[in-house]
Amino acid sequence: MSNCYCHPGRAGGSPHTLAIVGVIQITSTKAKSSKYTYKSVTHMRISYRFALCVLLLSTPHCIAQDLSSHIQKMKSSYAASGSIVALNDNTLLIQPNMPGPLCALPKNEGGKTTWSILTFPLASITVPLAAIDESLIGEDLVFTDPEAPKTYKPGDVGDTTMVVVVGVSGKLFHTLVYDREKLASLGPGPHDSSAYGQSPDDVEAFGLTFSNPDSARAFVAELKNAVVLAKSSTVAKARPSSR
């Protein structure tokens, strides 16, 4: 398995997880904003659990209809970045536009800015929705301009939103990856996939990029809802039918 796809949450905690831990740690202060944030996070967790309990009482047919609606909205949100095909009720095939951008993510450490360069050279990702850990879906603003690390000033905001999707523990996503250098060296196509070194790979996490932050937020919201429904559907189908 290629390490470049591994999400930092597995080793040091994802940005999403760290944010929640930080909020919990500062609730001992008397800052009203801290208390409100903590309640908001708690309410979000309760809401998801409540929704899951309600969905467990729904019929598989109703769940499938709702799931289809969320998938259609995901397709619309992602249309400028690639395509999404529903392979079945609970599995998606995501095909990002090629080549995917090189994403530079700044981080301030001790007054100095360091950069992480991230790339996900993915031709396709097969995504069983129930295999996603919805609590670890994260968003980061990144820079796709190659000059960004040279021209960056504190306060500058990235031009692209990167959404990172992480699988539940022990689950991998089947992908087709390509060689960026081989792809860049090709002239006008069409080209066979072997020309740009396409090969299968299994990954713990993957990134999707959006030039429009509103589209990214809409995609994340629909994806989380779809994951909850897919997991509910799996449980509902496993229950013995009562007659």
C-alpha cells in the first residue's frame, strides 16, 4: 500500500479529531465561545445518533430513496472536479479529472511556515459508503499555485478546498492510480491507460479537490448523510423481516 495516501489521522490524529479534542480541553475556561462550541459539537453528535436511531426503524426502500437523493446532490457538487457513478445502492465510483493538482498545505510551527505537498494521482476510487468513517472526513484550504510557498504571507487563503475521506479501521478503498510524469509527457490523445502507468492500489484514505468552497461544503454534507444512510441500510437489510 502506498504511504502517500495515508491520512495523518491514523498516526497523529486527523485535523477534525484534533479540533474536537482542542475544544474539549478549553471548556474549563469561562469563555462563552468555548462553551458554545462544545455544546454545538455535542449537539451534532447527538443529532447524528438520533438520526441513526430513526433510520434504523425505516424500511430499506425508504432508505434507498433518500440515499439516491444524496448521491445525486453529491454528483452535482462534484461535477466541476470529476464524475461520480453509482455502481449500486451503496457503492460509488469516483473519477477525478486528470491530472489532479499538486496541493500545498501551510502550517505555522514556532513562528515559521512549513509546507506539506499533497497529491492524489487517482484515475478512479471505488467507494463503499459504509466503509467511510464519517467522523474523520476533513476539509483543508490548500494552494495549487507552484509559487505559493515562495510568495505566501501569513493570512493568505488557499485557492482550493481539499476534502479528505478516511475509511473505518481495517477498510481499504480500491483505486486506480497513474504516473503524473508519464501523463504530463503525453501529447494529444486518446491514450491507453498503460501509457500513463495506470495501476491498481489499495488506500486507507483519499483526497478530492474543489475549486469552489461552497461545492466542497455541500459535497461533505451530502457525503456524511449518505454514509449514515448506507450504514443504516446495511443494518436494516440484516434484520430478519417480521411477518
